[in-house]
Amino acid sequence: MVRLLQAGFIAISNRLAAAIAAALALFAVIRHWFLPLEPPSRRRSKKSIGDRPDQATRLAIDAVEKVFLRDFKWSFRRSSGSNNGIDARAEILDEGSPTGKLLALQIRPILPQKANAGDYIYRGESKHLDYWTKHSLPVYVVTVDPESGQVLWQRVEKRLCEMTETEWSIAIPPTNVLDASAKLCFDEAITSDPESLMRAVFALDRALMEEIQDQTTFFVWDEWVNTSSIFCNMRIYIGESQQEKPEVEIDYHLRAHRLYEVMSKLFPWATYSYAEPISEYSGVVAVHILEVELRPEASAYIEAEKFLEQGYPQEEEPLAPEPDDFVTEEEERAFWRRRGVSRGPQEKDD
């Protein structure tokens, strides 16, 4: 009887301990979400990343994001105020793991003008098309009808565009509806060679690269470690400031064995070191605080882009050195004066 009572007390104690541990873990997670770990204190920076989209564009981006996250099971990253006409990018995942394959999206909350052939006509700015084709970016235009919610897409290829001095237009078939059935069309069209993928990332991230150049920058990642590692809830703090709100937040949910696998695929232009030891909340969430810098190649890329955008250099032509026995006109006149002859250089061969 005593043994049974002892066993009962032990079982109750074990259950109580497990319940307390679970409650503490839940409390730690909740505390982490409401009071996330912050990077080291920094002075305030005057710089900011670009203009934010208006309300209608944000709602259109929300609608497109749902398709890529829910139906495609890809990641989706909004652009932070770049001037290249790209509003977001979708990144292909392989069972939750990053692949580096991406496509750029220009998203507009409009219903394009319908042509006689039944296609819709979308119009854009020439400067954006020039930038995309120059960098070989795989760009898709996506239109969202604010009233019906219909979402259409079309890949931007110069051969499909009609251009004027100020704008370009492209036909969008009414069958190009952005839903789960369109996933294969996007997947097959994206290049897979590393050089092209890296060129696309550099072109898309140029605004971010310029923003963090010569700035103290921290990337903060959360890692769920209770199952297979999932890296999520990324925050970017730029400049030496005291504000709690990050300049950039990206709601990634990426599977990887190491954070390096994620950083090297998504941000190949960056190098990083750990600013602080990895912090864990009850063995559930680990927080990685990285101090990030541009690679020398990324800085060179920015300078090369600026140089190319300025056009051909306008410089004074360098002068060739004169030979050692070269005689100037003044020296020749002095020679003839000494000989009592008034003779100019033009007469020396007479």
C-alpha cells in the first residue's frame, strides 16, 4: 500500500513538474514576442529606407502575398522603398529550405485596360523596364482589381512590350490568373545558374546595400529549436540609433541546419559575425544577433553601377610627353636672335 502511495505521489510530482516546465516555456515564448531581444545600443541615424507604398498598393501586395505563401508555399519579401519599380520578391523554397531562386514583382492595384483581342493592357514606366532588362531580372507584373479581387500576372520580356519614350505596355491574357495552378509557370521560368541568381540578388538589394554601406548594421534572427531548425522573424537595424523598431522586418520561415545556409543564399553580398552569444528562451527560441557588413565585392558593385549610370567619362585628354630633343617655338626664336637673324618657326625649312 505504501509503495502504491509513493508511486502515486511520484507520478503526480512528475506531471506537476512537466506542467510547470511547459508553462514556463510558453511564458518565455510570449515574453520573447512582446519583448524581443534587441541588438546593442546605437546612436540615432538620420538615414531611412525609401518611401513606403500607399494604402491601395499595400492591400494589393497583401493579396499577392497570400497566394505565394498559401498556395505556392514560397517565401515572400516586400521591397523597402527602392526606385527600380519592384514592390516585392518571391523566393522558391525546397521543402522550406531557401534555394536562392527568386522572381521580382511589380504589383499594382488596378485593372489594366482591355484590348480588342481580349487581352488586358498593362502600362509601366520606361525607366523601370530599362533597369530590369539591363540587369536581366526575371520580373513579373501583377495587377489586382480592388473591386473583384482578381489577380493577373505576366512575365516582362522586351519582345512582348511596346515602347514609347516615356512608357511601355504589355498584353496580359485573361487566363493568366495568379492562383495555385500558376505555380509551375513561375517555377519553370526562373533560372538556376548561380551567376544569374547572384546578379539578380545584387540588383534587387542595391538600395539596401547602399543603405547599410559604412553603417553599423545588425540582422536579428529567431530560431525555433524545439523541432527541426526554422529561422524566422528577421529584423534589420541600420545605423547607430536607440529606436526599438527595426528599419526592416521580414517574416521568413525557413528550414536550414545552419544560419549560414540562409544568409549565404539570401544575402550573398554580406559578411557577418556574431555581435553577442546566442540567447535561448527555455530551449524553444534561440536569438541570433549578427553584425553585418558589405563584402568588398558588394562595395565595388555599387561604385561600378554609379560609374556606368553616369555615362561615358568627361575628362581632359592627357598630354603625351615631349621627346628629349624637342625645341619649343620660344627656344627656336631665341636661337635665331642670338645669330642676328629674324626668323620664325614657320620659316625654318625655307
